[in-house]
Amino acid sequence: MPNTPQISIIIPTLNEEKLISSTLKQFTPQLKEKFRLEIIISDGGSTDNTLKELTPAADKIITEIPGVKQNIPKGRNAGAKAAAGKYLYFINADTILKDAELFFTATLLAFDDIKNHALTCRFNVFPEDIKLSDKLFHGFYNNYVRLLNKAGMGMGRGECQMVRRDIFEKVNGYNEELAAGEDYDLYRRIKKLGKGRIKFLNDIIIYESPRRYRKYGYFRVFAAWTRNSFSVFFKNRSVSKEWEAVR
């Protein structure tokens, strides 16, 4: 069916009134029609004006189940269950595509190769906020992720993870028991299927808010990522009991 969504963009939210409208504005009606996009908001119980900021760009809005504390993997899985697309693109509420046309053209082209089970790309902070420390860290980390995938280990940041729907379902989605490291865990399990790969798209750049880096500094953020990734790899659980929402 021509009107059936091809790509489901799933955005978990929690008190994101400051950024969610800017994130949604980039998905214009023309872009949604051209690439057959659907936008799914999976809200974890926002108490601010997040839900009021959801422009008509949001096609589906899923709210927190009463009595169930929702973490990021639960929010993403809830969005995936409501998705109709062949490809699932998980992004955060502060995700801005440098070039939306190029992003969707390149990712769909990559998915034409059946061996590409999932995709990842380069990241940096919003251009208007960028500092030398941002350039140095992201230059290092982008190459780190690229080399890990080239070595066949499976890696991709949760800021934007793109997965074939059938592959996502085959590995049973995100591990909802993980408060952190769920992004690494998903790509690790996808890679363990053995017949496909995680493709790193070097020409695609995605921007994010620097808020967490500004509050804690790159050393502490990277240390937390590393501790949780190692714990997930060796013990199948995260060190962090809860991933703090920085707003």
C-alpha cells in the first residue's frame, strides 16, 4: 500500500518541552510524504508541557501505563509495538538531522542491502553550542564506534538507532531491565545473529543537545557509558540503576 509508513520514527519523551517542538519541526509534511514517515511519541509520564508541544507532526502518542515506571527501553519498545513501518528509527527528543533529505535517502539506500541489519552514524552537539572539547570528544568517539563495527562487535549510540523491523523483533527489542547501556546491548545482540552487520554511515551527521556534557563533563559521561557497557557485556545488567534525565 502506497500510504503505508515505510519508516517509523520513535521518540521517547520525559519533560522535553524545551526541545521536542524543534525536533518535530524538521519532519515537514513534504518530508513525511516523500519518505513515508510516521512519527511516534512514547511519553514516560511528563509533568511539564511536553504533550502540549506535540505539533501535528506526531502521528501517534503513547502515554505511560499507570503504575508502571517507564525507562528508556520500555518507552522505545512501546513505540515499536505501535509502529507500522518496515524500518524502525529510534531517536531522542533532542535529535536534529544535519540534512534530513540526505539522511533518509542514505539510510534507505543502505537498507537496500539485506546484510545491513542496523545502521549508525556520526554525532556532534548543536552547531551553535559547539566548543573545541565537543569536536575532540566526538571526533574520537565517532571513530571508536566506526572501528568497533568494522571489527564486527556491534555498537551504536541511542541518540539514533536504525533497525530493520524484522531484526528488531527477532532479538525481542530493547532489554527493559537495563537502565543504561540498552543501546549497546541491542546492537550487540543484533550482531550476534551472525548473518548481518551494523553499518556505520560516515557521511551522515546528527546533532544533539550538549546538556549532559555541560553538566557532568565528557570524562564522567564517557566513564558512565563505559562502565555500563562493560557490565552489560559481562554480566547482562547495567551498573546504573536509573539514567538521570538532564533537562
